[in-house]
Amino acid sequence: MEEAETNGETFHWVKPFAIGAPDRAYSYETMKAYTGINRLLLDNTEHLTIRMLNELNRNEDGVHYQIRKGTRSNIVCFYTEKTYIDEETGEPLIDETTGKELKKKIIRYTPVFSREDIVRTDTGETLPSKFDVQRFDHDEINEHMRAALDRFNRLFNYFCKKYGITVEIVQDGTQAYFSHDKKIRVPAMNNFKSVYDWVTANAHEMAHATGMLLGRFDRTVPLTDAKQSYAREELIAEITAEIIANELQIIDDSDTPDNAVAYIHGWSSFLKDRPSEILRASAAAEKAAQLILETLREMEIEEQRSEENTEDKEMNDDER
């Protein structure tokens, strides 16, 4: 959970998916959390080495797993110290200056893969988490919400197809992101407590994709401004997501209706001394939303034409 304070009021942002999922990086084999620099190097999920994967595939159940195509490994850093031993006496060597045992530092780097990138060879299903990740069925969606959700699903698929974006839906997923190789990854809908949270998470990543389409990622950003630029981009994406949900009349059915406000306030705090940046982010969000909504209109025109062509064909068939 993240917290931001504005004008004396505290807003809490709660991650709307992966409830019960790991809150830090873990070894899938031992279920122990990684420590030290590995906390920063790895995402908050379970990780496997190639050796772990091979051990997993030796199970007697006959189920085999492989690394998802196109996946990149991360690096785990192991640091240990080894005492120098006198070959003749077998005793530790002593530093004459300090009187302490002489030791050498050993640093070893091992590639690891996120559990979410390990899939069954036969079905493509993701390797199950060892955590008790909560799932939701969303059966009680009213007809208005179903129609709005269907409209958004069609928009999302059409948008990604039009702009050549690959989509990965991960069961028990703990990450949602857009990468610059034109890929969107999101957890499956039943990982989210509410349909609204699922819609806005997908719309959030669509908004990031517009950064490439509208040239937001073209300029070189100095390292000193990297954090502000990241904050601005997150603001753009979240504001855009809320605009899209509002335009499609998707009702907020979550039990944290102020979550979006809290998220926006959280990132705004990085830009509080630069009010022009917040205005800039809002203007960019409007452009991003307009691109997505123009894509929606294009999709629905195509759907209408297709429906009319089908009706004409059926009428001609009946006249024959």
C-alpha cells in the first residue's frame, strides 16, 4: 500500500489485484525472500533458476514447464566470504596486521526467471503460485456493466491489433505493464477484486502505449529528471484510464472508490513543486484519451459496416 498526503488529507492507494501475492521477491524453491541488492534487482514475485525448472520437470506427474517465448532473465547476486586455508596445516591463514582470518570475497551472478514467465508446455498455463492468491468470479455483474465491459474488451483487442501490441494475460499475475517492445502484460480478470479495477488497469497500460504512438518517449530525459518523468507518465496513464472508464460508463464497483484519487495524489507528490508538470500531464492524458476514443469510434464504424454488409447479404440470399 502507498500513501500520499495533500492539504492535510491522507490518501491510501491499494494495489487492486494479486491479493495474497508476494510482497517482495522470493525463491520459488525455498520460499525465502531475497535480501540485499536482490530486493532492488527483482520484481515482487517468485523466481526460478534453470536448475529449479529442471527439478520441477523431473516430477512424476508428467507435467512439464518451459520459459515463455521472448522472456528475459533477471540477475540474482550472491555474495559470500571464504577463509583462506594453509595447505600444509589446514588451518585458516591469519592477517598479521589485524590478527583476523584472511578471507576472500566471492560474488556470483545467477540468472532467474519470474514464475509468471514459466508456462506448461502442453497448455501454456502459468506455473501456479505457492502463495494463496485470491481469485474473484464477478458473477453478479448487471446488464449495463456487461455491455460496457464487452465494449471495452472489443476496444482493447482492436487497439492492440491495430497498433501491433502483443497482450499477455497472466493467471495469478502480480504485474501490469507496457514495455517498449510493444507488449502489454496484465493479470487475469479474476485476480482483481472488481471489474472496474481490471478495466482501469488495462486502460492504464493502453495509455502507456500511447506514449510511443504520440511521441512522449521520443525525447531524451536527463538522469536527474528521470523520477519526475516517470511520475508524469504514471499520472498521464492513470488520468487517461479514468477518462476512458468514464466515457464508457463503467461503474466503479470496487470497495475502494477513491483508489484512483489516491494513486494520482501519490505521483503528484513528486511534482508538487512543479505545478506546470501536473498541467502538462493532464494535457497529455487528454491527448492519450482522445487517441483511444478515436480508435473506439473507428472500431464501431467498422462493426456497423460489417453488420450492414451481413444484413444486405442475407436479404439478397432471401430474394434469390
